[in-house]
Amino acid sequence: MEKKLNFTIIGSGAGGTTMGAVLAQKGYKVRMFDINKETIAKLNAVDELRAIGCLEAHGKPEVITDDLAVAMEGADVILVPSTTDAHEWIANHIKPYVRDGQMIILFPGHMGGALLVSEILRSGENPPKLIIGETNDLLYPCRVQEVGTILHTGVKEHVGVATVPAADVDKVIETLQPIFPNMEKRSSIMETSMKVGGTLHIVPTLMNVNKMDLGESYDYYMEGVTPNIAKLIIATHKEGSAVLEKLGVPKRDMTAGLVKAYHLPETDDLYTAIQSCKPYIGIKNPKNLQHRFVHEEILATFVPMASLGKELGVETPMIDAFITMCQIFTGIDYRKEGRTVEKLGLKGKTAEEMVAYLKQ
């Protein structure tokens, strides 16, 4: 009889809690970790974890802990549905506990997540033989309704997954697709990592920072994106597209993509498209600059995009400006803390060499 896999989940937000419920219900041994002691105490106090709404599941991991060593005991598969700004910390802190044969998947990787984790875990003498991968998106559209209960408002039918090296993806699909059927194979992290992101989050948030300073609440997209802010979003998106074009990634029209994704009336104007997007209505603004719309996106999207641009000889003045603004506002050295070509193992490579490395 084949041994049933042991899972470790790192991150106990909505996605991690859902994974815990799904895996426990299916009879897998699950250990869940979070750095937040208060969150762990609350999750331990409930009888079971539940997913409700468009996805139904319930169960309780055998261990829910803030002790990473305990969480990693016996793990065959390590699922990381944390915020992407935590990936570097997680990789450095699980490194003493990883062993040959383990599978580590980020949900999602954002830009270069699997590369970053691979560079850390596979460094040094005699590194363990690991399978390291990432998805291109969150696995579930969901939010915490109350402690231990996650409301699912929809179903994502297709979530791409790729690995470093690319050939390992077949093992991931074989292992995880029976549990998470919306996971789909991608040819390489060129498809999961190399995409322009963050512009709809960073630009409007920073351009409305005065409202944040005053403690005002506003409709993030309907009020926060004005015609001129929409122009800044487009200009920033075009810079990112120019960087990725150097790596052979086809240009994507942001407005057309939004129209297609949400089945909006045809328009070539981003402001008009956003104003007609009903799912965007009622979404409230971030309350501070530690919100994922800023902190996570700057670290894991804008910094690697600017760093790649510099390495490839593509100027990114708008992206650079938003990074600098955020550094001034927060006092955080994002260019040091974020994902640079050095951290991703891409320093000194030509565009052709980068593509070959990403597709290996």
C-alpha cells in the first residue's frame, strides 16, 4: 500500500486554512504553521476548520503551531500560501529542516518566487534534492468569515503551476492535481513568474496616500482611479511590458485584458473599463502602506521588474519613482529587501541566458 503523504502548510490565512480543511477531510496528516501566535491560538480553539460557499470542506490538522521545527516534522509536501513578501524569510528558516525528496510549492510565487526559494535552499555544499515550484495565482477566491471559517465566493478553474527546473512539474501535477484539481501544468516559470503585475494596486494607492494619511475611506477603484491616475497605471504597465519583451514575453494590452477577464463593454480606455467593472464596486482602500497592495507588490513585483530592467538595459523611470516614493513613505529600503537579479540568480546573464535558465 502506498504511503499517504504528510503535508505542512506555512501560512494560516484564508488560503492556508482552506488547504488545511481540504487535506484533513481527505485523510492526510497535516501540520499548519503561522508566525502569529494569536492566530495559532484561535485556530487551535475551534473544533474544525471549514470552507463554506462555493467550496465545502471541513477538518482539523493534527498540529497547528507557531514552532517551525514542529511544523516541518515528517513533511513530504510543503505548501506555502503565505503572502509573497514572506518567501525569503520562509526559505531561510526552513532550510535547516528540508531533506531529499520534499516538494515545496508557493501559492502564488509572484515574480520570481520559486527562483528565490531555489537559490536559498539549493545553496551551500550538498544541497538536498528538492522539487520547488510556484503557481501563477492564489488557488482560491476566498476570505476569512470568522476564525477557522473561510467563505469561498467563486471557483478558479485554472491555476498554472511550474517548477525549477521545469521538468519537475510532472511530479507536482501527479501528486497534487488529484487533491487540487484546478492546478494545471505550465511549461516553465516563464509562464508563472514573468508577467507584469501590481500596477492596479501600487499606483492608485500611492497616488491617494493623502486620503490614507487623513484616515478617509473610499471606493478603491471607483473613486481611487481617476482618468489621470489611469494614465499613470498604463505608463507603468508599459514599462514592465518593455522589460519582459526583452525576454520574449509578448506585449499584453492591459485594458483589453481587463475587458476580456470581466466580460466588459468594449473600450480601449482603462478608466472607462474600470468604471464599468461591477466586481470592483465597493472594494475599500488600504488603510496603511503595509497592506499587500503596496508592501508585497513593491518587494515582489516592482523591485524585480526594475532590477531586471537595469540588467537588460531597459529604463523604468515610473517603476523606479514608485519604489522611491514608497521607500520615503515607509523608511524601508525596498531595493535591498526586494527581489533583485542577484537574489534570483540572474545577475550577469544576457536576455537569452536568462530565458534558457528560466526554462531549464
